[in-house]
Amino acid sequence: MRILSIDTSCDETSVAVTSGLSIESNVVSSQVRYHKKYGGVVPFLAQRLHTERIDSVVDLAIERSGSTEKDMQAVAVTYGPGLAPALQVGIAKAQALAAELKIPLYTVDHMIGHICSAWPEKKELALPALAILVSGGHTEFVLMKTFGNFEIVGKTLDDALGEAYDKAAIMLGLGYPGGKALATLATSGDPEHFPLPVPMAKNAGYDLSYSGLKTAVRYLLRDLHDNGVELDAVVTADIAASFEYSAQTALCKKIERILRDHPEIASVLVAGGVAANAELRKRIRMVAKTARDLPVFFPRSLKLCGDNAAMIGFAAYLGIQAGQKPVLAEKLDRVPYLLVSDYGK
Ligand code: KG4
Ligand code: ZN
């Protein structure tokens, strides 16, 4: 089934054409340079930019797929979670397309989309699987017994991992969103030079917290400043490496614990913007190998780690295979605080 999918949940206007788990086109029009100066995404600016771009992004995705509008067999759209004014633009366009082309409309949870971005294209995924979602807005551990049965077993109680990277990056003068720049800098730093606390390491359960680590970086910078230490390239790289080491250790300790307590888990998926991080990939592979040699799947390209619509097409396809029904276009509404555990309810 050829699906035209749309995601406007945050600051990327994205439209894709997919067939099963294969991508025919995946256009991502980023607004990041407009939000940069505000140090975060401004919802109504995002809405305006999505509105300006959505028609041309749809046309481009269809053109790049080598098909025509008439070849589309279904429309899929993100209806949550995300910024309400931004979600609205994609929903309205999806409703119009489904009516005009007389094809069914399917709704997709953006986070289930991220999970599906790591779904192996050519292998069978052994279930139950643990999905580790690490994006700028979410950090969640999702236990997936089957496609459609999603249970959040742990999550961050405050900042998401990507958000923590971005906040630390701003403090280090790396701009916004600075996760990638911080990760690059960390590769040349010494993580033991300025040891930082590993948040929630001693707490029971699988929840995480990243706001304390952010505060620890702030205090470290203040102390260095008070002691007249110059924030040169070497010092900045050491702080970046320490931050990354603590942030990832916190995540990996919880993953270890989940895998130990859930011997039924047969594979691991890692998705979201921070899944692009090479060091994190290495560490999660190691944890899964040490636990019981579990297969670990990541999105097959870096583009699939960040927000994109192809993953929404994948989720719709897997959902339809699992029995998901289309929605009545005129009844569709956004759900900004949607949870993966709401699937099918
Ligand atoms: O999934 P995503 O594109 O958007 C959300 O839905 O949030 O994730 C974006 C987040 C940003 O916080 C960005 O700084 C972070 O992913 N990120 C990284 C890397 N690449 C992107 N964080 C750490 N290392 C990276 N290589
Ligand atoms: Zn996302």
C-alpha cells in the first residue's frame, strides 16, 4: 500500500511517500533557523511556517516519489503528541487530501512513528521489544509486546535527554539545538576531568531525571569562572565529555535494569534525535550484548532519527497490518499530550 504521510508536530514540515517499510520520498523542511534565536521552538511561529510550506512540501514529496497523486492509496498523519497549533496544519492538509483523493485517512502517534523508524526493514523483529525513545521532547522506555500493545515502563521526570544536551550546549556557547555539536566536542574531551553526578542511578524503578545534571553543569561553570579558569577548547571539551558520560550512564543503567527484570524482552529499538549519537549507539549495543546478546536496531539513516514523515508512513503500515482502521476525516482532532499507551483506546 502506497501511503502519503505528514508530520507537522514540531518544527519540521515533513511529507513522505512510503510503501511498506520502503521509502519512495521523505521531504523534511526544517524551520530550525527561525527558532534558533529564541533558544527553542515558538509554537505559533511553527504554525505559520508549516502553513506557508505544507502545500509545496506535499507536492515535492509526490514528485520525488516518482508517482502521482492518483497513486496514493492512503493518507497518514501525526495527531499527537506535539505542539497543538503545529499539529493542526498537518491534520487539516491530511483531511483535505483524503477527501480530494477519496482515500482512507489513518492517524499516527508521533512517538510510535519514532519507534517504527528503527523497525528492521528486511528482518523479522523479535517481540517483545524494548523501545528506547530519546528525542528533544521525550525520553521513554516503551515495552512493546506486539504492535499495538505499548507500555511506558519508564520515562524522564523532567527534561528529555535531547533537551538536556541542548541546554548544556547553550551553557557551553554551542548554540541551539546543540546536541550534535556537544557530542562532536565530547569526542575530544576527557570525561573524568570534571566528574558530574549520574542522575537517578540509585533510585529504584526505571524513571530518569536530567534537570539536576543541567544544574551540575551550571555550578561547574560558575566554579570554574570564580576560580579564573578560562573556558578554552580543552576545558569545554572535557565538560562536554563529562556531561555526555553522565547523561548516557544514567540511561544505560536503567536499560540494564529493565533488561534484567524483563527476561522476555527479545530485541531493542533505539529511536529519536539522540539515537544519531555514535557513542550512545556503542554503549547501548554493549549493554544489550552483556545482558543477553540481544539484537539492537537503530534507524537505518540519520534522517530517520530526527523528525520525518517516513516513520509516520511506517507506523501506519504496521498499524494497518495489525488491524488499525481509518478514521472519519471530519472527526479527527489533535491530541497534544497523546501517550503511546493510548494506542487503540
Ligand atoms: O527527535 P528529534 O529530531 O525532535 C524531537 O521530536 O524532539 O530530536 C531532536 C533532539 C535535539 O535535542 C538534538 O539536540 C538532539 O536530538 N540530537 C543529538 C544528536 N543529534 C541530535 N543529541 C546528541 N547527539 C547527537 N548526535
Ligand atoms: Zn520527534
